[in-house]
Amino acid sequence: MNGRQDLRKRTKDFALRIVKLYGALPKSAVAQVLGKQILRSGTSVGAQYREACRAKSNADFVTKIEGALQELDETQYWLELIAETNLINPERLKGLLDETEELIAMFVTMVKGVKEKTRVLKKKGVIPHPSALIP
């Protein structure tokens, strides 16, 4: 499986884990408010990554990946709140928190890489299609 397909699967699996987390939350008002927030942000990551894979320009790609990064950061925030309020045992959330961190690191690396490659190629007078820059 190539890097793009692997990340598509990984972000989809992440969304599925978020959906399962939402289903496991207590039915209290607080849990449901936090749950709806994390459901929205956590499932948006993969959708934004897929949009980025079809970017029309390097700038469009970076913008979409940065949008996914914002959603990951927000998801991390909701996970922390869910853990710190003990709505779900914090140990059960460790894997999701770790995956959030890993995805953030990967997306940050992608953005930096595309920006650097674009800068270098522009100096050479070449403007590549974004698909040539995506890891």
C-alpha cells in the first residue's frame, strides 16, 4: 500500500475509532455535548485529507492539510476533556491520543515538506503539480 492509500486508511480508521468512542460515552448532557464536538472534529480529519489529495495547487494542498491539522488539534482537546472529566477511563483513550499525536506530526511534516519543495522548485523555475509533492 502506498503512503497516500495508507494515510487514507489510517485517517478513516481514526474516524471509526472516534465514532465508537462517541457510542461508548455516557448519555449525560455533558458527555453528549463533548461527544458531538469530538465526533465532528475527529471524523473531519480523513475527509479533509482526501480533499487535499485532490488539491488543484500546492497552496490548496497546504490549506487543506492545515485544516485537517486544526481538526486534529481540536480532537485532541476534546479527548483531553473527556479523559480529565473521567467520562471514559483515561487509559482507554491513550491509544486515540497517541494516534492523534502521530497524525499531527505526519501532517506537520507534510506541510513543511511541500512548502520547502515548492520553494526549492520555484527557485529553479519549476512549479510541480501537488500530486508530485504528496508523500
